[in-house]
Amino acid sequence: MLGQVGDVLGKDPLSFAIAQRDAETLSIVRQGLENKNVRLAYQPVVAAGNHRSYAFYEGLLRVLDPTGRIIPARDFIEVIEPLEEGRLMDCLALEMGLKALAANPGIRLSINMSARSIGYPGWDHVLEAGLRNDATILDRLIIEITESSAMLVPEAVCAFMHRLHMLGASFALDDFGAGFTSFRHFKDFYFDIVKIDGAFIRNIHKDPDNQVLTQALVLIAQQFDMFTVAEGVEQTAEAEYLAANGIDCLQGYLFAAPTLSQPWKDAHAHRDPVIRHTA
Ligand code: G
Ligand code: MN
């Protein structure tokens, strides 16, 4: 034991410092979640053919430290995703998302959820409480599930989607292309929207590999009647290429970064035609 500490201190003080900093971050995140010291940041998803038309907003949960600063999600998200804290994050995102939908009847909002949270009792309690006053707000909720987490428990995802579709919610397959889709499951899933991972969008106007990969992902989406969103759009040339190649909507820093203020209060924001599962 002492030997290990000695090794860490003696041979690699940097690793030691990083491990200690990570442990501290985790404890601050834990505190933030327990105290509900969290906010939703909103990022618009715009129509590819009309960037002033906002199809929906993605609500991204941000955890604050005790001084009110945002803790960067990349510092902890992978660590807490499989833990209880990950479930708590999903519950808080749902709670805040439903509140925002109730308070803003003109918007459509997506929140992120891990497939690991399916069946977590707290999630259902938050849903019930959020719908007590007005269950129709669920018509404007989109639940984003990453491809990698959906593939962990495809049967549970199918049953969950079926139940929530009945209640009015829509679903988006997040980071499409970055996970390991077993195409077999595509036939069973009922995703309304696919969000193509930003890695395929980078420099798409001049990267032939990304052009072919995105084209393949779009073909699959179209075959299954899914609406397509390109994530991580940062350049005008990327946006132009995507619009000309059949992508429905775009999201990324080119249009807006996620903000804690409510972007639908902008004069430019319009509602777009409904995106709904029709089956
Ligand atoms: O996994 P998901 O796609 O939900 O993650 C969204 C994350 O991507 C957010 O944390 C957001 O800040 C980030 N993001 C949003 N737009 C862009 C962009 O244009 N470029 C990059 N690199 N990241 C982005
Ligand atoms: Mn997302």
C-alpha cells in the first residue's frame, strides 16, 4: 500500500495530481447533483434550409460548483455515466426539461438520457410528477438516447420507446455512427430522429470519407423514415454541403453554442413544422 503511494509520488507525480483532481471533481459533481445545483443549457437545432427556423432545442444539463461555475461535462460524464450519479443526472434533466416545456408552450425540447436509466424508479416518478398538471407537454419532448447506450439493452429500449410514444414523446438516436449499431435492431427501434455524430460532419465539404459515411447514415435514416440532424456544424461550407445533401436539420456552434439563457426569447426564433413519429 505504502509502496504504491511511494511509487505514484516518486515516479509519476502528474498522474497522482490528476487522480486527485478527478476525485475532487467527482465529489463536487456529486454535491451539485444532490443539491440540485444544476441548470439546463439550450442549443437550437435549425432547419437546414432556413437557419432562422428552430425545429427544437437540445437541453444539456450543466452541473455547477459551489461558487456557481459550470463544471465542464467532459471532466466527469464518462465516469459517472454507469454510476448512480448518472441516473440522478438523467432524472434532473427530465425534471428541468418538463418544467421548461410547461413554462414555454411554444417550444419543443430534447433532453439526453442513458439507456441505463430505463427502469430506474426515480425517472418514472419525475415523469409522473412533471405531467400531473398537463400531460400534453410530453408531445413536445424528444428523448435523446446515445447509440452506444441503446445497444447495451436494445430490448429494454424498444419496450420503453413503445410506452413513451404512446404518451406522446418522440425519440432521437444520439451520436449516430459513433456507437456500434447492430443493424438488426434498427427494424425494432422506433427512433423518430437520428443525430449524426459530429465526427462525420467535420470538414464534410472537403472530406470524401465523411461524405460517404454521412451519405450511408442518411440513407439508413431515410429508409426507416427518420428525420436527420447533423451535430457539431461549425462552418458555413459544412452547412451548405449538408443542406444540399438531404440533411433535415443542423446543430452546432455555427448557429449557437449551448446557453443558460433561453434562446427562444430571441426575436428570430420561429416554430418549425411538427416532428413526430407517425406510425
Ligand atoms: O452527446 P451530445 O451530442 O448530446 O453532446 C452535445 C455536446 O456537444 C454539448 O456538450 C455541446 O456543448 C457540444 N457541442 C455543441 N455544438 C458543438 C459544435 O459545433 N462543435 C463541438 N465540437 N461541440 C459541440
Ligand atoms: Mn444529445
